[in-house]
Amino acid sequence: MSTINTLGPHTPRIALIGECMIELQQRADGSLQQSFGGDTLNAAVYLARELGEGGAVDYVTALGDDSFSDAMCQGWADENIGLGMVQRLPGRLPGLYCIQTDAAGERRFLYWRNEAAVRDCFTTPAAAPILAALPDYDILYFSGITLAVLGAQGREKLLATLIEARQRDARIVFDNNYRPRLWASVEDARVAYRSVLPYVDLALLTVDDEQALFGFADCAAVFAAYEQVGTPEVVLKRGAEACLIRCGGESFEVPAQQVERVVDTTAAGDSFSAAYLASRLKGGSPAEAAEAGHRLASRVIQVPGALIPK
């Protein structure tokens, strides 16, 4: 499979698949600030900002018919994210989560999402034309959280879509984002991840998540496992440390950008992934893409919440 930045001269069409939730940010005085967030949605927003007119970004999800869902769609439209792949399910609601941060900016999440509309994203009658349209995109982007919230039926339909998209020369991008609470067991998660990994062209991985899910001893073991699967491009995100990249048979590292004060690490990895992908789509090398990822993430972690102002 060709690399991410060999799509040709046309403007790429990118579909990001996943969940956006109502976000509550708890402040030091105990008050709550309400916004919206979710890993693939955060990536979609930052990707749309980074690409500008150089790409068309659509979000694929299911929402309710409530005022929060209305506000989400309006916000996405304001960010130039296409809404044509968003289902609105009557009587349903989006999920909700609360972010609590400690003095060092590290996060603790509290979730209310078991009845979220996205869990039926690929199983409703209205999902059929969406699933049929997805293989025609140039890039399909999803995460480990996407795998979890879609459920077993949804994952089967996603897998079939990835296979067909690959046959049409689409590129598949995967951010591992493993959240144990979303899975019945670590074994279930491993089965789901292993089913999709053979079709991934760019793996954007958090080392801690890989170790928690698969028990890898170190970064070399992660690279070895993905080389065996056949993933052409692998990026290991390591927070404030340099990221490690393996692409085209070469391995190298790109230092992170240091900041004086970390306010909130929410969406640090999502923003890195978005800027990395945007740079690759614009013809940047993996090293240049990693520099772009670090640059955006360093800005994001200095502002509360998942999405920083434009």
C-alpha cells in the first residue's frame, strides 16, 4: 500500500468516524464549563483547521434530536466540517463526560455514555447509504474509542467498510486510544483491534495504551508487532518525550516542544495526530509531520478543554 502523502493532486476527502460528547470542564472553584469533545471529533476540528481549503473533512456519527446535538452540528459547520454523514436519531441523546485536572494538568475523566446515540451509528436503516459512501473517501480515520462505542455489530460493518475502502485505494488511519472502561474485557478489545490492524496504513499510537492493551515490553516490541502486521507508517506518541516513527524501513525520533506550564493535556494526542496527518497530506515528510504535530499539541496543552480557540 502507498503512503499517506501519495494520493495525487486532487483535494483529499477525509471521513473521521466516532463520537462527540457533551464536555463538562470542572474548574478550581467547583464550577463547570460546558463544551463538546471526543477524540475523533477533536482530530476532525484540528484537521479541518490545518488543511483549510486543502482538504474536505466530514464527521461520521449519530446524535439525537435535542438542543445539545443541534449545537454540536452548528459548531462543526462553523469549523467547516461536513455534516452529510451525521445521523440524527429521534429521542436519543449524545454522551456526556466531565474532565477533572490536577495541579500538573493531568486528567481524570468521568463518563455517562452507555445510551449514547452513536452506539447505533452503523445499525440503523439510515446507516446503509453512509456505509456505502465511505469507501469512496480518500482517507478513513477512526480510533480505539470508535471500535468500543460502535459495539460488535457496528464493528463488523466498519471492518467490511475498511476492506472495501482499501480495495478502492483509500488510506486508513488509526489512533489506538485504548480505554479499558469501554470494553467488557481486555481480550475483547484485543480481538477488535487485531481485526482492523491489517488494513491500517498510518497507525498513530500512544505507547502507554499499547502497553496496557497488548503488554508490550518497550517501543521496540511495538514496532516489531506492527511490522509483522504490515503497517507501513507507525508513530509512537510519548507525551513530553520525543515521538518515535517507523516508515519506509527507517526508524527515527522527533523531539517534542517543551512548554513552561501545562494547563490541560486533553486532546494533546488528538491534535498531534491531526497536524501530523495534515502535514503528510500536504506532502510533508514524517519528520516534518511530527514537528507539526508537536507544535500544535504544545499550544493545545496550554489551554483548558479539548478545543482551543481558532
